[in-house]
Amino acid sequence: MAACELFLGRLDGAHDESALSDEERAKAERFRRPHEKNRYRSSRSFLRCLLGAKTNAAPHEVEIAVKCVSCGSDEHGKPYLPSFPDLSFNLSHSENRVAVVVAEGHQVGVDIEAVPDQVMPALWQMLASQRERTSVREIPDWDEQIALWVRKEALLKATGQGLAVDPRNVDVDAQGCYPSSGDLYGHVWVEDVQVGGDYRCSVAMVGSRPVISRLT
Ligand SMILES: [Zn+2]
């Protein structure tokens, strides 16, 4: 078991603009829709204030790099802190909510999703592994399908594989302990977290079961 902190916040309030890096300010300008621009700024500010506090740095000066586990590129992939390689973090946002997980010594991932009103008829087929499809008598209800999506997304964000892996190749079982896709990382644990308000949220940790302390 390993400690993992989960920070939950909202994106529709005020945020600290001075927390953003120059690069993020420039990127924010490229969003056409004002609410998307705002959510981007607000989520990055939320993340940077947390990472600044964790590393004793000014939020806008925290150095965040990316690295791809598949091809080794440093232009895309999972974000990390080059100066604090043991500190793993991950960010997710959906609608007006944001979630950040932070852990030491184990890679972590988080996904939060507002449950869409509109049912996507093909989601189950796009999502469920062979075993998951054959283990149920009928297709689970919409909320349960989204929960499965969120678990897989959190898992693939923890390993750093993200959308490079087809979610149908990831098997998750109902015990909260999930095998990873392939042997690259051993086991990945996924825990659902109740966040209310028609949102689903899951936290994943590679190599250990996370003990989640939740900070709102
Ligand atoms: Zn790559």
C-alpha cells in the first residue's frame, strides 16, 4: 500500500493567473471558446499551485516535462517533474471539475468525467475487453459503462500509455485490483472515488494499492 493524495477542485471560480507559465499563457490564447480557455487556465493554475507547494517553488517556475513511454519522445506523453523524478502526478478535468493526484515512488493516474446525458450506443463495444463482454449477461447501464471507461482511462494514464492503447486490450476486474495491459508494469490498482454531482472518478497506481487521502 502506498500513499496517494487526491486534490479536487472546481474550474468555474477564480484562479491564480500568475501561476501559469509563459508557454501555458500562449497555449490558452489558442482556445477559441472562452469557457475552454478558462478551464484550461484554471486547471493548469490548480496543478501548478499544488506542485509549487510540493516542491517549494513558485508555481509558474515549476518545470514540467513530458516523456512518451512508447517511443521515448520528449514532445508528448506523460508529464513529470525532471527535478523530482520520484514524485508522480496526474491531472484530469471534465466540465467544471478538476482532479489531481500526487504520489511518491509509484506512478499514478486519475480520470474524472461528467457522465454524459447522451448515451453513446457503441461505447460498450469500443471499451469492453473480450473477457468483460463474455462475463456479463447484458450490457451494463450507462453509468456503469462510464465508470468502466474512467477506470481504464485512469489505469492507462498511470502507466503513461494513454490513448496509445486500445481500451479493449485492457482487462479490469471487479475486485479493485487490475492487471495491466501487457507485462510492462506488472499490476495496476484502480480505485473508484465518489465525487458526487454526476461525475465519476477513478485513481490508479502502478505496483501498489493506493491509500487515497482526499483533499478538496
Ligand atoms: Zn510516442
